[in-house]
Amino acid sequence: MKTKLQIFKTVANHLSFTKAAEDLFISQPAVSKAIRTLESEYKSTFFLRHRNAIELTENGKAFLIYADRILAIYSEIDNQFLNLREDLPKQITFGVSTTLANYIIPKIIAKFRLQYPEITFKIKSGNSEDIEALIVNQHLDFGITEGKESNRILQFTPFIKDEIVLVTHANNPDFKNGIINREILQQLPIIERESGSGTRDIMYDFLNKNGISSLNTVVTLNSTEAIKNYLYYSNNYALISINAVSEDLKNNKLRIIDISDLTMERWFHFVCRTGYQSRVMDTIEKFFRNNHS
């Protein structure tokens, strides 16, 4: 039951069987079978299937509330009985790349400390290149980065998928239809991260593979927060993680400009030295997977 509920929740979050299969590292037929089984068991239809999309039915929305409650209880049971307090140190230290450190990890650690208030955290944040170097040199045992799986000394395990989107000031009068093509993208005044940033490296790798050799970069800054603060006072543009701008989109401070036929997706990874094993790392990884949403 737990596995089927996790599959249901992932499909509901993505509204896509394909993306759910990618996130869960299982086949799309396995996802579809799990959903059909749940619908049969509860004699309900949870998703309306259209040609190119799906949506939750009213029963599906109600079932999601129950699924969230049940999975939260499963998580508490696991943390109480499988991740025993006496096996965890009083302080946990690991590295996190900047985007994760600012927008994803704090919420998960807050949840963790509700269950383990006696445990403290020391988080080293920086760009992906720096965090991975600290792990290679054994100054850190593990971390979570947005880097590429390119270093044989390191072992990368996918954590969650992210998307890099083009954003600008919400009141920018240009491109009112909210979409541009690749040629226009190369002409826009772009604000970007510094060399060594995982977001920048993955962005350029993706653009180069899609025939875009350069951007019209006008300012380089060393943090996503600095880039966002710049955009609040200009009509320039930036390619930023969707996780970093979710609140800005809700508060109508920034807006997304879609790039036709171009979707930049990347994975955040758990990273450690190849062959490294640790009860603490396993506990953190399991908790983070169960609580990142």
C-alpha cells in the first residue's frame, strides 16, 4: 500500500505518468498499473485522462489528502523505529549547493528537528564545484549538489528534479504573450551566476547541446538572491531554478517567459565519495526523500 500511495502522490504532484516514472525510477506501465489498482480497490476514478494531459478528479483530490496523511505516518514510523536516535550524532554536518541551501533544504531540516530536536545541523553551502571539492578532499563526507555526474571519485544519486526557467520583472512590458524563440533568447540582456555555479554549468551545457553557443550576459553575480534583487529593479532576464522563484511568482514580483521547444531540466544529487557508507547519510537521504515536497 505504501508504494502505491507514493506512486499516486507523485503522479498527482506532476500530473504526468511519465514524469512520475522518472522521479520514482520505475517504468511508466508500472505507474499506470498502480493507479489502476488503487482506482479499482476504491471503486473511484482519481484521474481524468486527456490526449496529452491528466487532471485530478474531485475524488482524486480527496484521496490525495488521505494519501498525504498516511505517508506522513509511515515516515514517522520509519524515523522512530528504523532510524534510532542513539545511532545519530548530536551534530550532523554536510554540504549543500547554493540553490538547495536557500530554497529547499531549510524546510526539510525544520521538519527533521521537529522529530529530533536534540540534533543540530552544520550546513556548508557554496556552489556545486566547491562542495564537491570539499567531499573529494574529505573535508565533508557527503552533500547535495546540482552538479553533473562527471567525477569518478564521486558517487551521485538522483534526489529531485528541477527546472531552470527564464524570468523577468512581472511588469516588464515585453513579450506579453509570455513566449519567445531561441533566437530572441540570445539577444536578451541576461543576468547570470558566476563560474563554478552548478546552475550556470548545467545551463550552458544544455544550451550548447541545443545549438545556442552564447548569451548576451550583461551582469554576473555570485548568488541567485542577488540576481533576483537585480531583476526587481530592471527589465533584464535570468535563467533561474523554478524552486528559487516560486514565492516571487506567487507574489507577482517576477514572471516566467517560456522558450519555445526548450525545457531545461536537471537533477539535484546526493553526493559522496565512491564507496563511502554511513548510517547518518542513509538516514538523511531517506528522510529528505520522504519530506522534500
